Amino acid sequence: MSQKDFWRGEPFPLGASFDGHGTNFALFSESASKVELCLFDEDGKEQRLTLPDEHAHVHHGYLRGIRPGQRYGYRVHGEWNPAEGKRSNPNKLLLDPYAKAVEGDVEWTPAVFGHDVKSPGAASQLDSAHAVPRSIVVDDTFNWGNDTSPRTPWHKTCIYEAHVRGLTMTHPDVPEHLRGTYAGLAHPAVVDYLVDLGVTAVELMPVHHFISEGFIVENGLSNY
């Protein structure tokens, strides 16, 4: 890929959107003077291309041939002025806040901080790419077959907020090999339990990628 391959694309939807032929990238930032899309190959080699257009603070561009599985991130150029809340630092590889898939974890080294840890008012000159996760392009189309939304009226709706692992890990009627999994959550024992309570919808938490804080990792633990 080269900069000349980057078409203007569309500002919406935000995130990385695969259309069967290529991927549209769109990132909102009021403060960025320039946004670089960083593409990573299987060996971790990085290629940087500047998002070619901006509309209503959304930087965007389209690359033909970029398919699901592509690892990427952003580098945002702009003003460094922490006193005014402006902390742009292109030395830092950023996750796409709209990414539908993320790979990797944080290595808690000085490189992951935007500021110089020895001089907090100064921007860090360390590159963080080796120490932070990557966003991943996905194909989010799905054939739902005959499944349809139950469209339960709001006045009859009862929402149950649940942690997948917390709800299933010690449930005596869920097979041990399914505990802590989505399959365990869908086990008839759990479904019957929820139905008996009068629950009509389940809100899962968390089902997204998350990072354990540095002090937790240092103690050999992970965030529940």
C-alpha cells in the first residue's frame, strides 16, 4: 500500500468498515492536525499512511484490499500542551476507539505513557508500538437465519445485568467445562433460572477487551 492508494472514503460510520472490497477508516478528533493509519503485517512491521480527508472533525480514508484480520492503530499529530488538556503525541500508537476487535495487552513500561515519566510536563519520545494492543478489521455481517428480535414492550421488559464468568462459574447445574463461557450462559439451567425470575433481556458485562491496571499486574493478578 502507498499513500496514492488511499481514497478519500467516507466520514461515517466511525471505525473500520469492511465492504467486501476494502476498508473505510474514520476517526473523530477535534484537536488532530494529522492522523496516521498504522498497518501491521504478520511480522509486526508497521506502515504509516495519512488519512487523506477530514469532515466535521472526522479524519477518514478508504483502502481497497484491506480485509478482515488486518491489524492497525493510529498516531495522532497535534499540539502538546497538558495545561490545556492537549496531549497529542504521535510517538504513541493508539487503539481505534470504535474497533470491533482488539489483540494484545499492555506492557507497563515508560513507553506507554504520553508524557516523559521523569519530566511529566514534556512529551515522551519513546515509541509505544511494541507495548500496546492492536485494533483488528473485522467483517461484522452475520446471517441471523430465522432469528428475530422478540420486541418485548418496554412496560414488560426486565433487564438482568450479568457477568458471564460470575453468573456461570459456580452454578451447580452448569457442566464444569462450560462454566465461565458464553455456552455456559446459554445452558438450559441458566435460561430457566432467568425465566423463573421474569427476566426478558440480559445485559452482559464486560464483553469487551479490557486492560488490567499496572499495579494489579505487578501483583500477579488480573482485573475481574
